[in-house]
Amino acid sequence: MLLNYFLTAWRNLLKNRVFSAINIIGLAVGLASCILIMLYVKAESGYDQWVPDHERVVRLHTAYESPGRAPFLTVRSAGRMMPAVRDYLSAEIEDGTRMVFWGTTIQQNGEAFAERVTFADSSFFNVLNLPFVNGSAQSSFNKPNDLLISRAMADKYFGSTDAVGKTLTLCCLNDQPVELTVSGVLEDLPDNSHMRLDLLVYMDTELFAQFPGILDTWTSVNVYTYFKLRPGVSLEQAQQRLTWWVNNESPFLEFAKQNAGMMQPGTQVSDTLKHKLMKLADLHLDAHKDAGNMGDLTPMGNRNLVATFSLVALLILIIACINFMNLATARAGQRAKEVAMRKVLGASRRQVAGQFLLEAIGLVMISLLFAMVAVELVLPWYNQLLGKVIHFRLFSEPSMLFALLGLGLLVGLIAGSYPALVLSGYLPGQILKASKSNESRGSAKLRYVLVIFQFAVSVTLLVCTAVVYMQTRHASNLDLGYSAERKLVVTIRSAGDRLDSLKQQWQAIPGVQSVVYSSEAPTQDNENNNFVTLLGSQQGDKPVKELLNYHNMDYGFFQAYDIQPLAGRLFDEAYGADTLTLAEEGQITQASAILNESAVRKLGLDSPQDAIGKTLQISASGDGLYQLTIVGVIPDIYFRSVKFAIRPTLYMLNPERFNVATISYDQSAASRVISDIERVWKQVVPMQPIDIQHLSDMLAAQYQSEKIQMQLFTVFSLLAVLVACLGLYGLAAFTAERKTREIGIRKVMGASVGQIMLLLVWQFSRPIVLANLIAWPLSVWLMLNWLQAFVNRIDSWWLIPICLLATLSSVCIAWLTVGGNAARVARANPIHALRHE
């Protein structure tokens, strides 16, 4: 019997080549899309679950929310939080550790390599028990200058993992090289880790004595803090205790009293100074909610995006299954006699249904084979698009192979279930007597509904794709308030006292227009904040005191970026008093400052002109004070991504804080400028690799995740439309074939080719129009919610023309799909149609 089923299925496959090809291609596209998205979901899921006791490891995140100011979100925390929280919550927390990441240089054998070093507390392996190749946590990480390196670093610097006892020179901390001894070799962390730990150094607090804002602080957030909960303690219990401590016994109570303006009346400290614990396994997909513009250790994922594309894969697969079901039931008449004869000869309904299910599963398995080949072919492009390395290992990972076979079986059962039930339900007497199928109106209506569903999904995806594209374009093309063209950004922290020499030699390069220093360049916007008091002002019985973001800019910085003042002037060497010098204990140091428009409004000043000449006072790093005279006001500029609001910002001129150089160049000299810049760097700073980037690339990188979303939506939306159109083409071809006699009679009665074509096209246009009416509110609701994540977004009225364009596109696609068959049938000689059986 099974052999007979296979023979019958094979003959039907060959007999109906067009419809079989449509089904195979549609299912193959749907399955390939599903596999690609499955690979993406698999790569994004399971992060850090390989860490022993990962379910007990949490990380501390920080957020500052003050009235009238955008929240400051970060996945970091203050340096003094770890020991304080670990000791206070000793009943809930087993141990804690801090990590400080430091971009530096490793020197060996006269060569220098740019690396990122991780400093960690001695308790690191009590929290994160990572595997060793050589050494152990107890013997290899217990004293200052102990260095653990990954297997990859051991191969890079020593040619093997036998590296214990060898040394590397870190350059530099406190302007001094530090010789580190390799005490152990760690296994390379897997790809599904939110950390990259190639060089792990025992954290000697003396090394950071000159940087009190890292470890010795309650408010500056520069470390990553992890805790390991005791067995049986939940995240919620630990969070509740942490919040109680912040509100009742922490040093933040005194901080809140001193800075009452940060808090709304009647609120608790934790409503403004938020400290949140998040599980280790949730960091990759959920940390973006807490990360703000500062990011995480590695590129973050997004749980909503993973869920969205999982849904897209499912919808494309459903569309492909609908094609199969529609074509199978539409062709019921051709197989009605076969079903009737099988039943007359003794076949039960169950056996007939089994035959059709077997045919469906066989067709799906053929499609699955084509889908797997397609995935192998497009995987390199897919990896390039995602910026990830995703592998499609069928035979080295049996679970993947079995999952795909299970998927094929499931799809075959779903796609074949309805046709099997319909076809197996035919009554032999009625079929043989009428010499036709007894297809009910219900089957035709169901096909109608399924076509509506297919195109509603397709149109929704098209609208979503268009909105994502427009928002990405809007963000990329928004006026940032400065000129970003023809600029190079070079990290200069490692140049030390050679900055003047560097600037002079760079400026002498033909084609270089200007060289300016600053604490950050655009896109590198760190959360540098300080309380600023406006002297001579009153807010009730107290002077105006506000929290402002701040940057340090060189002479000529604003001119280089083509930023013009709204009032006053820019920093100018001719005035001689703009530069900020270190304020000693008890001293008051005078300097100049520039504000942006938001800062003027934040301080309660009436206009930019009104701000000129006013004096601001801020605390220095010691017990000194800075008094800054406002000499200029500039427009608000997007120093960070337009996804975030512009903050009230104070600009100062402190050369001690310069970290980057911006080099503007002439386009005609672009080809040789970079090589000349690198040559000068090697001469002036020979043992430090240069870190140089195009500012335009840095700006584009801010929207990389949205760009990936747009491209993925585009690809999978087009695939959904393709699969839907394949099904529509098959239905149109079959409908035209069934209406051959009707069309012949209409032509004999005087109907023109155009009238007949219009009749057939309109038959399939109605469900497309209804699909659009369903897709519009759904897609508008989805996209309005998605756009809420952007401070600067396209106007919502753009959704109307986008929906209209999607409707027009879908109708045109449907006409083109159906029109070919309609034209062919309409032009046929009526005599052939009237002879048609």
C-alpha cells in the first residue's frame, strides 16, 4: 500500500509540474527563511548559560533620573558599591567582584599592540568560575600584577599555551609601564558570552589611586559590578533588600540632602538614584533597556527583535502552508474520481487522508532539501549582514538535523491536514454520479480568507519595512548642528606630554586644514555630569543649582566643526583666560565656559544673550572650586545619537582632559592624509599603535542595529510577498483553467478581451483590498509603538502615504501576477474553450 501511495504521489507531482513547482518553491522559500531566522535566534539565545551557577550571578546597573532631564542609564555602577552591597546584603550575597576595562598597549620584543585589559578583584573567580587551560583560580590570581591571558592571547604572544611565568609589559598606568607576569591561561570564552576577557589583571587598588572616580566613588559609574547570590535567594529578594538599603542606610541619603534639586518632593532616594540587579543570562537580550548611550561590553541583542523575527519566520511559513492548502483544495476536482474509486475499492477515509498527508510530507521534504541548499548558499551574505559568525552545522550538530526534520514533518502535517480532511471526505456516489467534485462553498470561502490573511501579513511587513527605512534615513540625515564631513578622529590619550609636538607636525601635513583636541568626539559622548551653581541667582531661598553634562574642548574646536555662537564668543587664545587650570585645595580658579541652548533654559535664563557674563561655580576634583564666566552660547548639537535627547551641556577648556584629536582635511588630499598622519604618529609616539577612524563611519555605526533591522525586514518582507504571489499565481492559473468554458461563452456573447481580463483580475483584487484594510490598523499600531523608542522620529502622518503606497504596490503585484494568466485565457479561441471538458 505504501508503495502505491508513493507511486501515486510521484505521478501527481509529474503530471502537475507547474503547481508542484509553485508548492516546492514556496515551501522552500518559507523553510529557508525559517531556518535563517532560527539560526539567528539560536545565536542570540543562550548567552552566558555555560557559566557555572549562572542562574545565581547578577549584575548591578545604575540609573539617575532627575526632574526636567533625560534619564542617565548605564549598565555600570560606582566603585564603592560592590563592597558596601556585598557586606550589607551578606545574607543574600555570597560574593561580589568589579571589573574595570582599560584600553591600553601591550609591548613585547620592541613591538606594541593595542589591547583591552580587564582589571578585576581577587574575588572574580568566586563569582564567575571560568575554565583554565593552565593554572587555577586559587594559585593564579591572588597577588598584584598577576596576569591571566586567554588561549588566543597565549598563542599570539608566546606561540603556545605554555605561557605561565612569562611577562608582558602594559603601557601605561600613571604614565609608567607595568610589567605583568602570566600566572595562568584561560580558555577562550565562547561566542555566546557578553564578555571578552583576553587579558585579565589582578586589580591592585594602588594602580588607580590617581583615578578616584573609578574605585573610590559613590556616584561616578565606571566599573562593572557582579554578585553571586546565595543558594535559594531570588533576584527579587536581593533587589528588595538593595532598594531598602539605598533608601534607609546608604550614603546616598546625605547625597540626596545636598542635591535636593535632583528629587521630586515626596519621593524616595531610589526613585532618583536607581540600582537594579539583572541576571547574567538575561544581559545580552535585556541590558539594552538599562544601557543608555554608553553600551555594554559587547554588542547587545534585543529580546523584542528576536521575538519579532521569530514571528516573521512563522508567518512566512504559514503563508507557504496556505499556498499548499489552497492549491490542493482548488485542484480537488482533478482528484475527486481518484478518491471515489479508492473508496469504492475499499479504502477508508483514514487511509485516503493518510495518502494525502504522506504526499504533503514528501513535498515538504523535497522543499526542505532545496531550503537547506539555499541556506548554505546565502549564509556568508547573511553573516555579513548581521555582523556575526553563524554556522549551519547539520551533521556535527545532530540536534540541528533532527530539529529540521521535525520542522519538515510538522509543516507537512499542517499543510496537508486540511486538504487531506477535505479530499478524504468526498462521497463516492455523488462524485461518480456527477463526474465532478462536490467542493462546498465553505472551501472556496476558506481559500478567499486565507488569501486575505497572506496579503495582510505581506502588506504589514511592507509597511513596517518602509517605516524602519524612513526612520533610519531620518536619523542618518538629521541636521546634527555641526559639520561632520572630511574629519578623522584619533585617540591621543597615550601620547602623554607630546600633544603639542603632534599637533604642530599634523598641521604641517599638506591637505590638513585643522587639528583640534577635545575630551570626546561626537558619538563618544560619555556621561560626564556635575552640579553647577549659577552665582547671583535665587530659586526660593537658595541659588540655582542644576546638574549639567560637560565636555572639554580645545581652541578652534567649534570652528573646526562649523558651529557658530548664538551669543557671545567661542574660546579664543587672544583672551588668555579661557583655559581651566587645576584648582588646589581651598582655591578658587577662574576660567571661561560656553553653554548650549538647553543649559541656558535649564538654568532659568531668559535668552542666550542674557547668559553672557554670568558666573557658574562647580566643585573641582579636590576641595577646590571653579568659577566659570559664560562667554558664549552655541546651538544645541547632537553630540550623541539622535535616539537620545539633547542634554543641557557645559563646555570648558581643560587640556588635562583631552583624549581625542579631530583632524579636518581637504578632500583633494584624502588619499595621502591618513598615511601622513600615521607616519607622524609613529615618529612622535613610536611604541603606541594609532587608533584612527573616520567620523562619518563613527556616526553611521550609531544606527547599525536599525540598519540591520531594516535590511532583514526588507529581505523577509519581499520573501513573504514572493511566496504569497506564487500562491496567487497558482490559484489564478487554476481558476482560469476552470473558467475556460465560461470565458468561451462570454466571448461568443460579445465580451471583449479587456472585459474578461478585468473580470478575472477583479476576482483576485477584492481579497487584496480587504487584506490592506486589515493590515493598515495593525501596521500603524505596531510602528507607532516602535517609533516611541526614538526621541527624534518621523512624523506619524507619514504612515498614511506609506500605507497607501503599500496598497498600491500589493494591488499592482497582484495584477501582474494574475494578469498573465487572464490575458492568455481571454485571448484563446472560443471554440477551444467550448470543447473544454
